[in-house]
Amino acid sequence: MNAYFRFGPHVKEARARRQPIVALETVVVAFGLPRPANLSIVSKILQPLVEPGALC
């Protein structure tokens, strides 16, 4: 850990396993798109990342 980041247990575990970790900016999805379209878009964004094993 460093002075800028605190990693939760799931991120620490992924780092230890050298698993890909992806941080997504979700403000546009959360506040800029109407429901339920925003949930559909999040699913489409995450699917190609999560399927091969990335932690999102």
C-alpha cells in the first residue's frame, strides 16, 4: 500500500494473484443516462472484462 491508495481485500487478493484489475469511471453511466439503459450499458461494458477474469 502507498499513501495514495488503500486496497480492499478483494483487490489485494487479485494483486497477489497478478489478476487484471480494472477501475471504471461510472459517473456518466450513473448520472448521465436514464434507467434502465444505464444498467444495460454497464453490463455491456463489464462483460468483456469480467469474462476473461478481470476484477472490476
